[in-house]
Amino acid sequence: MLCPKHPQESLLTGQMVEGLKAHQCPTCNGSWVTAEDYQTWQLSHADPSRTINSLTVPINRDVDYQPSRYDNRAGLCPNCGFYLVRERINLQKIAFFIERCPGCRGIWCDDGEWAVLDQLGLSAYVPVLFTDEWHSYVRNAEAEFRERTATAEKLGSEISEKLFELAKLLEEHPNGDFGVAYLMRRFEQ
Ligand SMILES: [Zn+2]
Ligand SMILES: [Zn+2]
């Protein structure tokens, strides 16, 4: 198998973590994991009762990580030659891509990417990251994060925390709309 980022380099057999076989490039330190190897490892590492909504959205995470300089390079699957599909992972200050083959579903991580996914608690849920459901969950969480950040900038952290808490209480209360109407009346005057 050849490296997706260095087609002149053969991948060497190693491991991603204990119990997960990987094929690694000696030049870029990227790793290829076959779908079969990943699924076997995933069985004992993913919690089947976890829903998408309980996974971490990385947007507000400040992870100490410098993306590999090969991260932006498109690559071909070392197994079947398809172009790898890139999935953008947005962190607070940086973003990087993990890649997956649309044919054989093998996964490519550039140097260091697996460690970040692991830190975020996402390494056992990689296939989820390529779904529409995840994309819309992330979009909503990112919009909410931006809105909260902007609100905290205007009101200060103390008042904004109280506001978020109140909003949540009203949202969960069966007569919460009375509270919202009260606030609106106060501001109409
Ligand atoms: Zn390489
Ligand atoms: Zn493939």
C-alpha cells in the first residue's frame, strides 16, 4: 500500500493505539486504518448507547495542535484508488481534515490527528463525523456558541450566565412563554 500523500512511499505496518493496526508512512507519519480493523477496535471502544447529541463539538476546544503540512493535500485511497473524502474538524483556533475512502471506508489521519480526535472523545466515532446528522448538529452547536460568545461580550459573563440559565429554565417550564411575555412587556415600556 502506498501513502495517499506520498505515492512513492510504501506504508509500513504499525499501530494507531494498542489493539488498532495501522499502516504508516515513514515520511509524513500519516496513518491508514482499514474499515475492518477500525470496526473491530470500535466494538470494544465505542459506547453504543451514546447519541450524536452527546458527542463533543470541537468548536470551543482550544487544543494544542499544529496541523500536519500535508493536511491540505488531496490523497488517493491506498486500497482502491478513490479520492479520499475530507471532513473538516473545526477547533477554536484551527481546523484540520480527516479523510475517509468512499469505497472501502478506510480512514486516513495525518500526523497527530488521531491524538486530537482521541482528546475530544471522538476517535471511536469517526464514521459518525461523515454523516449529515453530525453536520447539522455541529452547525447548530457552532451557531449557539457564536451567539453566546457575542451575548457575553455585550452583557459581560456574569449577566450572560444568568440569562442563559433563565432561558433554559423558561424553555423547560410548561408555562415558560409567560416569562418571555413578561420580559417583552418590560422592554416595550
Ligand atoms: Zn506520507
Ligand atoms: Zn478505498
